[in-house]
Amino acid sequence: EHACTARLSLTSRGEDGELAVRRAFATCRADGCGRRSHSVQSAIAAKFGEDGPAALPLAYDPDRRTFWQLAAQGLPLCVRDVAVQPRRWALRIGDMLRDLQTVRPPAIPVRTFEDVITIASTGAEIAAAANPGCSARLRAVVDQLRATVPAEVARVLTHGELHASNVRADGPILRLIDFDGAALGDPLADRASLVAALVDRGYEADLDDL
């Protein structure tokens, strides 16, 4: 299969003798993307510790292509909460992404604008095959993207698949999960991805506030 995930409970005894239980995940991916997640999350943990913008990694087993990590504390980002206080959440998410962009993990791939066009084109063709009535509009969107080549910018670490379910709100701390698509890319890529995902989930407030 492409991937499978096991959920575990880890029990440890502290110096005071009290037992502590933490949830963890072990994810095995056929494409080996867990190695990338482990590299990125380890670099984030090395810089920020437990309060960093990512779940804490435990280990990567290359023979089994399995990535072990602690479960991120907190709840998924709620679209309704963002709609009620968009500017507050925009500031919090912006701070989280700025922290992420300062990290430089080793051996991270680069995602160019041409890569983005290829992904969009492939997705449009798949969607058009499933719904032929939308094929013309889908291809027009891809053509518009091709005609709007952004200026070259310094690439930074990007999450690559930023949507509400991949953000965990733990009190004042926001954390990201699922770094399988992480890459060096445009600094605005994650922001655009999150805004598009919020709209897709029913966000109806003024987008200018984000």
C-alpha cells in the first residue's frame, strides 16, 4: 500500500515517580517520504524545542521506511474560529510560518514554479476526466497560471500541504503536522495554500483580513 499509520501510547516514569502517557504515531510510506518529514521536524525541534511549529520527531527506520513521532498537542484549526477573528489568526499563523521559514533542514528538495504548474496540470486533467463538463474551465485556470510567472525570490522552507487539518492549536502555540511535501519554495506558497483551503471549507469572511 501507499502508506499506513499505527497509533501508540508511550508510558514513561518521571523523576517524581509519576507515570506520563504520550500518544505517538508510526507511519510507513512506500515512497520513503518519512525520511523527509524526520529531517524537517528534527531541524525544527533542534532550533525551537517542544514549543516549535511542528510535532516532535522520535526516529526514522530506513529499512522499514517508518517515521516515528509524538502526536502534536492541540486541536485542528477551526475555520469558524478563523472567520470570527481573522486578523488575530492571521497574525498567529504568520508568526508560525515565519518561524518555519528560518529553518534550514539538510537535503530538502526544491519546488519551482514549473513544479507547481505540473502538479496543477495533472490535477486538472484528473478532475476533467471525472467531470468533463468542467474541463474547459480547469484548463483555463492552468493556462492562466502559466501566464503569471512570479518574480524569482529567495526560497524558504515551506510545508507544501498547508490546510486547516494540518495545523494544531495548542493554547498560544500553533504546530504543523504532515511534512511529507516539505520543500524549499516561494515564501507565499503556504499562505496561498491555507487561504484556498479555508475558502474550500466554507470560509466566508473578508479575505483581505487574512
